[in-house]
Amino acid sequence: MPKKDGLEVVHDVTAFDSNTKIILVTTGDDQKITNQCLSSGATSYISKPLDFNSVLKVLSNISGNDN
């Protein structure tokens, strides 16, 4: 993303609506940043290259967490 990184976006989105479900799509190169995003409100993440079954699993887990 040219103007913001993922962590900034997570902060902005959760400040706007803390109930929003955020799924990171990451190269998996920097686990520290991924963990910071998860700690800041991201719901889950998917590593690139995307695998259809991984996407379905994450979406299923998130929809199952709606209470």
C-alpha cells in the first residue's frame, strides 16, 4: 500500500468500527508486524500465495466467531 502500512490501516479501521472483521493478507515475511496487527484488532491472517482452502478456513472461523 503506497500511503499506509497494514498496522496503520488496522488502527484506522478499528478506531472507526471496533466490530469490523479484518483479515490480513501477508507474505509472511515479517511475523512481528503480523502479530502487532493481530494484537491491534485484526481478526486473522492469510499468507501468500493464497490457497483456496486456507481462505475458506479463515472465513469459516470468522463467521463462526460472530456472537
